[in-house]
Amino acid sequence: MTETFWDLGIVDPNNPTEDVVTVKSYASIFPQLYYASFFDLKETSEKALELLSRTNFHQGLEAGLPQGMNVAHKFGERDAGNGVKQLQDCGIVYYPKNPYLVCIMVRGGDMEKLASVIGGLSKMIYDEVNSRKL
């Protein structure tokens, strides 16, 4: 498993035991799936993205998007100790003719508030993309 994470760029090759994932490394997975550059078969990448589009966490990225907007995303939550929680939601928003990648990681004491922050940021990003009429 570590080798796969290494290949995806998630694990720092200089410190493979470090358990910190950066936004950049986490987000790097999605272009590899979108452009089918990691798996040998394009169908495998398409299947992975299709599964990620079924993610049943709707309080983060999806909360900031219009109803029905397709997004292939992965969320994660972690108790960092001392009352600090972490929440991340990262994925591809399939904006018509111009899909975009968004990855947001937040931390604080209340998981519902963290999800709300992600939803609010997602809406701001969507509104900006939408205003450009690309």
C-alpha cells in the first residue's frame, strides 16, 4: 500500500513514515484519475471516478454546489486529539465544459461547523467559476 501511495505522490519519499497528507498531495490523485494516467486502462480510472461520484457525504463540497451538479470526491475526518478535529473534502466538480479540482482541508472543534466551512468555500469557488462563463 505504501508503494501505491508513493506512486501517487501522497507519501513523501524522503519520509515515508510521516502520516501528514498535504492538500497538494491529496489533490494530485484526481488529475491522475481524470486523465487516466495512473491505471493501465482508461476504464479503470473512469470506474474509480464513478465510484467517487457516489460518495454519500453531502455536507462539504456538494453543499456549495447547485443540486444535481456531479462531483467525484473523497472526504476524510480525523480526531487530532485535544478536541481538535480535521475534515477534508477533495474532488472534481464536473462544471459543464470546464470541470475543476477543489480540495479543502479544515480543522477545529466542531465537525458540523467544519463541514459548513467547506460548503461555504465550495460555493464561493463555484460562484467564481460560474461568473466567468467559460
